[in-house]
Amino acid sequence: MNTIEKVIHFIKKHNLIGKEDKILLSMSAGKDSVFLFDVFMKIKNQLEINFSVFHLNHKTRNGESDLDADFVEKLCKDNNVECFLFEHSFGNIPSFEETARDKRYELLQKTAEEKSFNKIATAHNADDNYETVLMRLFSGTSIYGMRGISPLRGMFIRPMLCVGINEIYEYIDKNKLSFRYDSSNDDEKHLRNYMRKKIFPAVSERFPDYRNALDSIISHSRETDEFISSLISEYYDITKHVDSVEFIEKKKSSPYIFKKAVSDIFRSDFNTYITGEILDEIIRKNKSTKRNIVLYSSGKICLERIFKNNKSVFRFSRVHKTAEVAFNEFSCSIDDISGKRIEACCYFFYFELLEYSDNINLDDSEVIYIDVSSSNSVSFEQKKDGDRFLSGGKMKKIKEIFIEKKMNNEQKSSFPVIKIDSVNAALPFSFYDLGKNRVSDAFMVKSGTKKILAIRSAGKIQ
């Protein structure tokens, strides 16, 4: 089987490309990218596909990156292939590789979306995979990390993972293909370069068959990880929404199954990879006796355990940040608020619309229930001078209530008044460890209330 046949076999085995796919090739100007381009030129008719090229000029290496861009542009022009060129100057930053990769992937996905590409192909090869596995092993990883680089992740495909670097070099020489050399590949301060120049030569000398050994480890790790993932549905009911995922334990599971369920959701639904240390911290926090607790928060994604319908529910959600103002107020239509996760007033809040049932505990200190049967909007606002609150049939100044609570100036400045249609409706004291919540007489939930807004807090923003 020659190189082209091997690539086609790999593509079909992993179902990477379908007939009439529109594919965007992510290219530098190096050997791997030129190899990717040439292979696609040879297989495009057989697989009945269309492809174009993406290139990001990092504006580095004293003008060398400009020559790389010129090279890619000419290669595409000579072969009548559409080319999308971008420039971005990163300046002198300590984590250039990571920042450049993130920017490249951001622009790739944006271009694919705008130009209607359904696949993005990268030039990762088999040796890239071996390097990735060993770097993860030395840095600390799980079975999932030992799976290596996935041939398919979302719209990204890696059709060259079946070909090693030596075979790529032989192909380049045999077909007399031109390419550009990136001088930054000689800089051993970058971990991947250090692995290539220091670690792998030593490993190869002592273990000449290490590639086959790593292939076996990668294969076994993938099979094991997929088997464990298949067990998750036996232990958890998982419900997915647009911006959130919830799961409830059906039967007792081991901590490992729980961590696997959590890491899979972070990765597959939120495109976020978390470390073993973070997972262990989530396990530790999950032992808390509190019913509502934040188990993880990054400012963008939050995992919390909440008490709902007499069950512990684990909820992942994207954080919808409100306008950056001193108090961080927000306002939303009641019809649009249900299921949303909001960061406001130094705390995390989430909202649900319910109908009255006997299961609702109106005395639950961790939930505020408000009658919104004929209401349109909800807002969290800072107390204003003269604000009053209807409680026990009497109208009382909120300022006086704060004094009764012996709140200090910091507490007063960050405490929100919950308003329904601009009317003071609730004071969430328990969320701030200030005693029992108060709901205005005008918004008290009663038996038969048709539309209830339930507001929960999972704690202070960390």
C-alpha cells in the first residue's frame, strides 16, 4: 500500500470525508502542510470533494512569516485553489505557541462558518501523535489523554495521522515538492521541539520499536475510554439544553465514573479540558453537606450541585455576563429567563419557571419563589433612596430593613433588590447569609399560582 492509498484507507476507516464535502485545509508552509496539500490534490477527484486553503501569517521571525504567506499564496494560485490569508501580530508574549494556536483555530472556525465549509483538515501526522501522548504522560494525564490526537473532533479532521514523518519526507523528496523551513523549529525552549530533538532520539536509540508500542497504547486507551464512557448512561440521566447540561445519578457510581461523566461533558458540550487536579477538587467539594454549591467555575462555565424536586442535580451552564457596571445589575424578560445562568451582584443565580405543586417548599432558604402570573420582566437592581417593600400588610423602607439586619456598607452596596416589572418583589437575604429571604406580599406564591419564578443561588463568585 503506497502513501496515497494509506491515507485514503485511513479516511474511509474513520469516516473523515464524505462525498461533496467542502474542506478547508489549515496550512503553514512547511513539509507537513505541503504534503497535506499535495495529497488532497491527488485524492480530490476520487473522493469527489472540494477544498480551499487557510493560512495565518503570525508576523514573526524577522519577515520569514511574510515569505511563508507568499509561498502558500503562490502554491494555491499555481494549482487554482482558493486561498484565505490572514495576518495577526502577536508581539512579544510568553505563551506564543498557545496564543497563536487559539487564534488560528478561532479564525479557522470563523472562516469555515462564513464560507460554508463543513470540514477543517489539519496536517497532524503520526509522529505529532506520539509526541502529544508522551508530553501528556510526562505532564500528567488520564486514559482519555493517552488516546492521543483524535482523527475526528467536531468539524476538524486529521487525515494524515496514519503517516509518519519519515514517510512524509520520503514523499516530499520523491515528488520534488518545495516547502519553507520554519527556523523557530530549532528553538528547544518550546516543549514539542525539545521532545523532537532531545527525548525522541534517546528513546529511539534504546527502544527502536517505540512507535508500534505507542500505537498499541493509543489503541487500547481509546477502546478503554470509549467503554467507560458507554457506562455513564447506566448511572446518570443526562439532559442537554442550549446553554446547559444537567445530570442526575440513577444509582451509586464510583468516583471515577463520576469524574468521567464530568470531564466528558466539559469536553464534548463546552469544548473545555480540565485537569485531574480540578476533578479531584470537584470530588472534594461534592462531599459538602450544602444542598446548593458551586463545584467549579471559570467565569465562563459553571458546574454546580443543586437540590431540585428532592434530588441532587448536577448542572453545567455557560455564564451569561451582564454589563460591566459597578453593581452589575441586569434585566430580562420573564419568558426568556427560564433555564438561564446569570452572573450578577457578586453571585451566580439561575432561574426557572414553574407551576404550583405540593413538592414546592416555600420555606426553602435556598430558593426564592415569586408569583409572576401576570408579569413581564425581572431585574436585579441596587437599592435606591426611598425604596419601599410591602411585607405583612405594611409598607416599609428597605433602608430600615437593612439597618435591622445590621448590614455593613459593603453588604449594602452589593446586595440586590429583585424587581418584577420595576416593583420591589424580593430581598434574597439567605443567599448572602443574612437570614430568611423576604418576598413582597404582592408576589407571594399561593396554592394554585399558575406561573412561578424560582430563583436559586449557588454561591459567591470565586
